[in-house]
Amino acid sequence: MACVCGSGKENRETYLQPLREIFSRYSTEQANLIPILQEAQEQYGYLPADILQEIASSMKLSTAKVYGVVTFYTQFHLKPRGKNVIRVCTGTACHVRGGTEVLRAIEQDLGITSGGTTENLQFTLETVACIGACGLAPVIMINDDTYGRLSPDKVAGILAGYRDEDMTPEIESTLKLAN
Ligand code: FES
């Protein structure tokens, strides 16, 4: 959702409305912290600092406690993430078959490094230990789509299919072989 925080009380209330709605469905017991964080992340796309402060204050927890939980679990994100999340496998099978070169080609194409998000919020780039499709190494995932047997020269064409919001990638199955 668009950020409308920080400019007037009315906007602030609009901004916080999704969080209020989440709290209307949960008691403020500490046991509900994780599902509340999950739902807040779903609503806001990530967990902004002011939302974490609101959660802490509503649940009568310290901000440090809430941050402790958020930073413990990899499912939570403190920074905005791209519409498309690219996961590049850096496991052994992918590494020996050129996964590092594929990662470099993606980094070069997007102008970000692993862990980064493009300024237009179209892409977030991450590395993972193993996607579980070692026979297709080197492998990447973009959202729920898997691309195997990649080489650096195939990267630009694959990314192009995700670049334009109006352009739906031509994906007929969740498994794509790049050759
Ligand atoms: S090592 Fe890359 S998919 Fe398993």
C-alpha cells in the first residue's frame, strides 16, 4: 500500500487502519505477536519502524523485544521488498555449474547486489543455500517460478518478462528450463 504516514493526523490514521483492523482480530497477548507481525507485513509489504513501534506499544512490549523477534525470523523484512523476489541458489551443485556467474549477471542487469532491492521496487535479489532442484543446476527462482540450467546470457531475457507491471510473464508452468 502507498505510504501516507507522517503528514497529518488523518493520513496517519489511514496509514494505521490496516494495523487497527489486525488488532481487532487478535488479543494483545504476547503469543499473538508472530501472527500479528505476519499480517502486518502482508498489509504493508514489510515491517516499517513506526509500525513495529505501534505493535510494541499496543501489546505493551518493548520495541527491543519486537525487533528481537523480527530479526530472529528470516520471514520478516525491515526494508521494502520488490514486487518480484529473485532467489539465486548458491549451493554446491549450482556453484560448480556456474551459479556465481549467473548471480553476477543478475546483479549487473539490475544494478543491485545480493540482498538489495531496485529503486523502482520491481526486484529484490537474494541468495539461498539450495532450492532443492540440484539436477537442474544452476537454478534461480523468481517468485514461485523456477528456472534451471541457466547461463549468464539467458538472464536478461528472463528478467525482461518480469520488468513491466503490465507485462505478464509467459509462464505456463512453474518449472522453466532455460534451454
Ligand atoms: S544446490 Fe542449487 S538447487 Fe540444490
